[in-house]
Amino acid sequence: MAKTSAANKAGPLVAVLVKHHFWMLAAIVPLVLLPLLFMARGQLMTQITAVRDQIKGHITALKNVRQNPRHPNKSWASDIDASTMRVKRETLTEWRKFWDSQRVFRTWPESLGDDFLRAVATLKPDGKLSPKLLERYQNYVRTLVRELPKRMGVEDTMGDLADSLLPRPGGRPEGMRPGMGSGMGSGMGSGMGPDGVGPDVSLYPAVWSTENQKRIYSSFDWVRPPSTAKVLLSQEELWVYGLLCDIVARMNKPATGPHNAAIASIDELSVGYPAAEDNPGGAAGGRVSKPRSALAPEGMMGAPSQDMGMGMPGQPGAGGGRPPNPRFGGGQAAAAGGSMGGAPDPAAAGDPDKMLRNWIYVDFAGKPLDAAQLASAVDSQMVHLMPFVLRVAIDQRQIDPLLVALSTSAIPIDVRQVRINAAGGAVGAGMGAPGGGPMSMGGGPTATVRMYDVNLELRGTVGLATPPQEKAVGLEPGQGDAAPPDQPDEKPVGPPKAAFLPRLIRRRSIA
């Protein structure tokens, strides 16, 4: 009876628990979980604090290492400084060797006078020549330009024909070889001999385009006395012209006349600004033109397309973004929105000397540099790459010897593009077949037929050394000569293993 009574008493309690268990658990669960949560949070904060203190300790240790000038390994810092100094001095040594290797190339004409040569030899980077010397160069530079055809071994057609054939000592026109006739006619045999019997022979083995000669001459025909910068840049350009003229002359030296000359005609020789390409290497396309195969509107079979050879990148008169240059039809007119096009540098627009540096040099990719880019380009600190273009009619068997002559020049010449049968050359301009057919030199019964002539266009750069500067390689004045006495750990600078500067600028790529 007692057990039954206890069960009867617990029944109402169980019923109450079952009915209100949710609310009862809702009050009990927080009382159990909250203490557990606070305990877990306290342990987590302890771990976070410990890790934070560990990180701060590492940062403090690193700061102490950086602030400590005396490390346990005392030789490490001094070895690094000594190695860095050796690299700088070796770079300066190579730079000086490269500069000295072109000393003969940078020879100024003695006819300018001893006082002029002394002034140029001692001229500082920001120095200026006297007005008397500048005027002297203005009057004499035309004579220097007129020597280029003679160096190439062709007729001088830069000025009047009578002037180019003035008598010289020996009774022959300047540049005329012994045994040659005295007939006139752009280097072609087209008249009678001096005795009136038999055909005359050619005065010269090759022909240089009169238009190209006059364009070069006009860029040196100045009305006003030049600035010092103009004199220095113009003379550098003349040196490059002379270098290429000498190579052409050596190619034709074995020739006995136009019939067996390696190079029959020179259609274009340009350096500097006229040779710079708006579209270097045809990277943007538009370099290949197709001749018309059908009857042309003018009634000529096989007439070339109207756009062939016109507006080509780098040709004078081409548009694009070419900045102005006072020596080549630019100047203030172009800077104000004239025919040359392009957006001029505001700083250069007011400084003609800066404008003279626009597009006379290119970088290692062939991209022309304006004055601002030239001043900031790292590559242009040690070497200036002057672009050139040479378009000739050549015996195709002499193409390889010409490339060899260029690549083995004492001054680094990098041929970047070789185009055969390019439009606009002498052969394609009516002197022979565009496809490399026979070329007729002259006219009448004495015409010489050249069966192997083709049009050849070469584009590349000439590497010109710049004056070595210690500051440019991170050295103070005098540090490039000898190791300072307060750095005994520095090893003496030995001879460089290789002349990396000439090797760098002799990289070859034929497009």
C-alpha cells in the first residue's frame, strides 16, 4: 500500500515536468553553458595574447638587428660593399675602353684650326663654344658634307654640276680615277671620249641618288650660326655618314667600272632622324605591299601600287607621331602643329637644343627616343644607337660580303632588317626588273647589262660610345681610379674577362 501511495504522489509532479519541461530547461541550460563559455573564452584570450607577444618579440628582434651596425659576422657587410664597388669600377673600366676604342672615329677635321680642336677636346658636358668657332663651323660644314661622295667613290651631285666638276690638281675632276674618261652623266657612260673617238667610259663605278645627296646637304646648309649642341650632334652624324660611305667604297674598290661594281647605285643613305621608323620593324603591320598584276589605270603593265614605298615608316615625309626636329623641317612651325605632326614636349618646344635630340637615337628595340626619353633611358647612358637605312642596287652575290663588312666594322653596326627587292629602290625605279632581272647601266650601244642586280634595303643601328661618367655607375669623383685606403678588404680591380658593352650592342636580329 505504501508503494502505491508514493507512485500516486509522484504522478502529479511528473505530469507538471512533462507539461513545462521546455521552460524549465530554458532556465537551466544557460546556467550550465555560460560558465563553460566564459572558461573557454578565457583560455582562447590567453592563447591569443601569448601568440601576439611572440610576434611582437620577433619584430623587436628584427628591428634590433637592423639597428645594430655591428653584426656578429663582421666580414659579411664589408664583403658585400667591396663586391659592389668592384662591379661599379669594372663597369666604368669597360665603359672607358669602349669610349677609347672609338677615339679615331671621333677625329675632328684639322682644317677647322688648332684653336677649334683644343676647344672641342676640353669642352665640358655643359660647356659652349665661342661664337667665332661656331661661325667657323657653319662656314666649313658644307665642305665636310661635300667630301662624302668622294669617300664613297661616286659623283658629287649635291650642288651645281659645274661646281662638282671643277678642275683639281692633275687635270681631272675630284674623285675621278686615272684612265677614266671625262664625260658627264651621273656616273654612266653615255657620251663620247675626250678625243671624240669611241664611247666614253664611266667616271665612277656607282651612282648615288642626286635627290638623296641634296637632302643630306640641305640638313647641313644653315642660315644662322649653330649652337654648340647642334655642332656636336651634326659632326657625330657626319662621322656615321662617313663610316657607311667608306664601307660602300671598300665594296666597290676592286671594280674597274660600273659593269662589275658590287653596288651599282645608292638610292638612299640616311642616318639619325630621317632613318628613324614610326613603326619599328613593322611591328604594327603594313610593311608588305603587293604590286598590281593587272593593267594599271595609267596603262602600264605591272605598275606598282600607288602606296608602294610611300609613307613607309621612317621615310622622310611620313606622318605618325614623329616629333619636330629643327634640322629636318621641324622647328617652331612643327611644334605649333605644323607638317611634322606629333605632340611636342612642352619643355623641348622652348629649347631648340632639346628638339635637336628628338629621334636621332633609338633604344635596343629600335624605338625612337625623344629628348626627354633619351635623358631618362638607362640604356642610353653608355651607348647611343643611331639608326641608319641603306637602300642600294647590288649584285646579289655581294649581299653576304656587304653584311660581313658591316658586322666586322670597328664601330659596332647592328643590322636589324634585311629586305631584298624592296619597293622604291634603283632597280625597281625603272633601271631594271623589280624581280631582279637585268639592269641596264646607261644607254645606247655601250649600255652595261647587270644580270644579278637586286634591290636591297638594310636597316640597323650604329653604336656610338658616350663619355664615361663615374656618377652614372654610382661612383663619386675619383673612386673609379683606385681603391680608397680606408677599404682594405676591397680586392684590386683586375682586367675584365670580356668586353660586355661591345658584345651587348652587337646583338644581331634580321627581320
